[in-house]
Amino acid sequence: MVNLYNIQFAHGRLRRVTVFLTSLLVIAISLSGQFVTQTAYAAPELIGNVAASISAGADYNCEIRSDGTLACWGNGDDDQAASPVGAFTQVSAGAIHTCAIKNDGTIACWGDDSEGQSTPPTGSFKRISNGFLHTCGIKSNDTLACWGNDDDHQLDAPGGTFKQV
């Protein structure tokens, strides 16, 4: 049995332990005869285009290109890596959902919506940030709005105005 409390978090040692534990998991799944399939999206080619910004999710990534289009790649089991059509100013990749601000300031979210994390409020937004099963955004009036799972009171946004979330 591996005692995780005695792991020294030195870079090399942690990597070896992670590889070891991952190998044990793969062996256990292989021996049980149960295999997990994932929907994977390939990384996009950037021919003649440059990534303006990028956001890394749990096991997928999204980028906004210099022309405002969006591209996502990686695990897409919950369609969180399915890139919508349109022009965007910001993207935030979460665990199993993604949200992006459209050019008109409204928010589009996709992927898992089991806790309402992919159902944004109406209105215009300047910034967004996805959590595991929730999202927060700065509205055009600089106030904060949050939606999705509230098990730990993460939707109880403080009053006041904000510049970054």
C-alpha cells in the first residue's frame, strides 16, 4: 500500500509517484476488462493565425485566435471541448464546462450543465472565470455574478466593484 502522506513534493519524486500510481490504475482497469472511452478533439492548426489567449481546463484546452474565433482540443466527454462558431473576446475552460464572452459581451457556455454552470445569466460581461462546477463573471457595471453549484457558498459573491476575477 502506498502511503501518500510521506511523499516529498520534490519535482522529480512527485513525478515518479504520479507515474507509478497512474500505471497501477491502468493495470487495474486492464485486468478488470473495463476500458473507458473518451471523445478527443485534436489540437487545431494555426496556419496564418495566432493564438491571442489560451485557457487550460481539467483535461482540455481552448484558445481564442487573433481573429476572435475559438478552438478547443483534448477530452470532450461532456462536449466541453466542442468549439462554438462566432467571435469571442475571452474564454475560460473549467473541469467539464467552458464559457466564453462573445464580441457583444454576452456569455456562451457549453459542456456539462448538471449544476447550472453552463446556464449564464443574461447581460453584458467583461471577464469570466470557470471553477469546477461554477462560473463567476464581471458584468459591464463591474459587479460580480456567479452561477452553478453552490455547495460551498461559492456563488455568494461579495458586493462592490471588480476589475479581475
